[in-house]
Amino acid sequence: MNNPIYGDARRDVRTRQYLSVRRIVLQSTDKNAPENAEFFLDNHEIQTELQLPRCCKLPPGGWLVLDFGTELNGGIRIVTGVNDARIRRMKVNFGESVSEAMQTPNQDHAIHETEIDLAPMGSTEIGNTGFRFVRLTAPAYGAPIELLNVVAVAIYRDLDYVGNFRCSDDRLNQIWQTGAYTVHLNMQDYIYDGIKRDRLVWMGDMNPEIRVICSVFNDCDCVEKSLDFVRTHTPLPAMINGISAYSLWWIISQYDWYRYRGRREYLQEQQTYLAALLRQLSEYVDADGTEKLPEWRFLDWPTNGHPEAIHAGLQGLLNWGMIAGEKLARSLNDSDTAKLCAETSGKLRRQNPDGGNSKPAAAMKALGGIADARQLNREVLANEPLTGVSTFFGYYMMEARALAGDLAGAVDTIRQYWGGMLDVGATTFWEDFDLAWLKRAGRIDEVPTPDKVDIHAAYGNFCYTGLRHSFCHGWAGGPTAWLSNHLLGVRPVEPGFKVADVKPQLPGLDWLEGAMPTPFGPIRVTAEKRKDGEVDFKVEKPPEVTLQ
């Protein structure tokens, strides 16, 4: 309905949902102890009233830590009663872990600690971040604060989980669901890298996020809106987000989106920029085939400061971008750009830089087609497979291992590495993680104790040290797409799934079932392993989809 007063004001496509408190984690004691804190549990009331009912009274200096049960995006609504007409002040701390809520959190990009005024007999909303826990503190002065309720205000896109995945290993089921939810939370106005901190449209983060979206949700405007945002805000010759690799991820993501959604009219809108970008990138290749991409020469954080690994990885990524660019140009009937990409790729394949034992570099070389995936898997990726993994490039490592035919090894790494976050209470996947952190580590949903390591405050590297570390980061959701593509085994052969390849694989599994979204409706697969090791499977598909 058009509103004549608001005119062309833009409508928020997201929805709001109120979540009640699930648990009182901790509260002050003795004379500062809150009264009736349990009143919040499973209390959905968001309206104040004249006649003061039973409520929670927070005395001066009193505090409590609330747990809403899962990571979410948004804030809280505080419903206050009336004892007298004075405005009360309250300190609010948001945390993705109990530790963060109880300490002084990082304030970059979003406010996680603040004091607010609470009007009597009213309600106040505060917060625009990612959190699960909230600490409320009454100042040491003044009268008690009467709290009728505190609820979380979850803000998200109301999307059906059209894609799904279940198998005989519940650990993998939980990983698939957690990855999907991690990306879902980051689908806000645009696709964010993380809902707690940056809340920016980082193109590198978006590629695994787009692949997860294609495996879980129906066509969503936030993908095209986000791809267009970084393009519009990056006039050439600038590199997207100031990073040459991220302009390559834009090209690869356009290719992925076209493969899964087949939206030719959208691809045509990219043609001018795409062709110009590919021409520009082709100029960063020497005559001998060596990549010379400009600064900022970033691959991922663990390779930062290791120029040999960065060069080897960029050599593979640039060739991957040229291969994708050639295919897109041919789809657009742009023979000149397609020829340029093919020639540039031919030069890039002449070089196979030594990336040492860098798993990110090995993954890019394998996926970029400049080195043999099986050899790289044997010598690097499957060598101490649980070391050198990151939540971002770990996905591409698993893709390279699948390319090498090592599905069982990749599944085991996913089970242990991403599952390790679940073991300490994660409900979404993190910006980074190392299995070594689990030694003597406490859970993120428990109060830190001296005998255990505070995993949130103690660890993290580069730009994400300590409590700055994001515990809901979209680039970490890659296993969801990986399990749907390689175990459920559903992939597009022609754009938009006009032709699909369905080959379920069950490494170490007895059965699996699931669905993959397509523009025509979901493809559903059930598979079971026979006693002789062969796999029987059934496929239900829309009539518009042809199976290869």
C-alpha cells in the first residue's frame, strides 16, 4: 500500500520477532541481588501497564546476565513499570559469549556497551548488532528499576529453508544447519561479513555466502543488491574493497550466481563493467604468465605477510577468474572478451608458483587449474589436514580436496574443525578458529573460570583479536554449500538448473536425504548405501529440469 505521507520511503524487507529469555546465566548476590529474575523466562509480554504486576526488581548496583539461547541480529526491548516518575539509567552490555557480556567489549562498527535512560511505564529498544547474551546493570545510586520484561528483538529476512540436508551422521546435520543459519543472519539490508562488528559488504566473504544461499534459499534480492553495491561503489580502475582478489571474487560470484539462478537479464546488466574489469585484470599478467596484481595483495588473513603463498594463491585465483570470465562472456555473446580471457588463462597456466605448505595457496592453485589437485592434496591439503585451516579458506580447501577425489578426508575435516566450534557452545560459525584453542577451553555459554581458558578473550589473530573476534561470520558457512554440492551431489550443468547433475556420495555414511533449490522448484534426493557399498538413490525434480 502506498503511503502519501512517506512518499518514496524505502520499506524494510526484514521482519522482527521477539525472543524471550531462555536462561539467567548469572546475577549479583546479597543486598544487590535482583528480585524475581526468573520472571523473564519464557515471558513474551512486550507491553507495559498501569497496574504494576509481578516484575523483576533490579536494586542499585544489581546486575544480571541473560541468555536468549542462540545468536541473533538486532537488539533488546526493555519494558519498565512505574514506581515513581523518575527516569532510571541502566548499563547494557551485548555479547556473543558470556565472557564478552561480562567484560568491556569492543566498540568497533557497532555499540556493544552503553548506558541508556529508561522512562517509567514505557518500553525502550536498544541495540543493532550480533549477540546472544546481555548484561543489565543498575547504577549504584537511585531507586530500584522495575522490569516487566526484557526480550530480544531479532531482525532477519523471513525466508524458507527450501534446501535441506540430513544424513546418518547427526554431527554433519548440525554443521549444515549452523552454516545455513550463520549466513541467514548475515542476509540483512545487504549481505554482511558479520553481524556483530564490520557489517560491511566484503566481496571475498560474499562468495561462500552466495554459494550457501544458492544451496538453501530461493532467489533473494540481497545477492544481486550486494553485488551491485560493490560494483557501483568501485568505479574502475579501482579494485573492489581496495583488494585485487576481491574484484576476482566478484567475477567468480557472478558466474556462480548465473550457474545457480540462470538470470540472464541480470547478467546482461553487468556486461559493460565485467568486460572492462576483465580487460584491466588481463593487463596484470606478464608475458611469461606471472600475475602482477596490484596492492592490496590479500588472499586471506593467515597468508598475510607470506608473499610466496600470496603470489601462488593469486596466480590460481586470477586464472579461476579468467576461466569464469570467459564462460560469462560466451554466455553474453562477447567473443572478444572471451578470447582475451582464454589467451590470458593460457599464459597464466605456464606458471605454477611454489606456495610452500600453504593450504590456501594450494587450494587456489587446484581450483584455478594451474596445478594438479591430487598432487596438491597429497602433498599439502591432506598433510596434517587439521592444521592451517581457517573458517574462510577452509571451504576452498574442502573444494580442492573434493576435486582431488578425497571426499572422505574432507568430510572428516569438516566434522572435526567446524564441529569443534559446536563443542564449545557455538550456535553460529566464527570469523576464525583453531582446534588448538580447545585445549582447556571453557564454553562460550558459561561463565569464565580460572581453571579454563576464556576462548573468546584469549584467542584471535590479525584484526580479530580477543573480544573483537566475530562469532557469526558469513564466510564460515561454506560447509553447508559443500555438503549439498558434494554429498547430496546436486549441481547445475546448464545455467539455472535447466540441466542438473545428481550424484550423491556417502563417504562413511549409511544414508542421506535433502533438497537443492532451483528456479523451478527444489530437486529432492534420497540415497542409501547397500551392503556391497554401492549407493541406491532416488531423485524428485521439477519437470523443467533435465538430469544429465
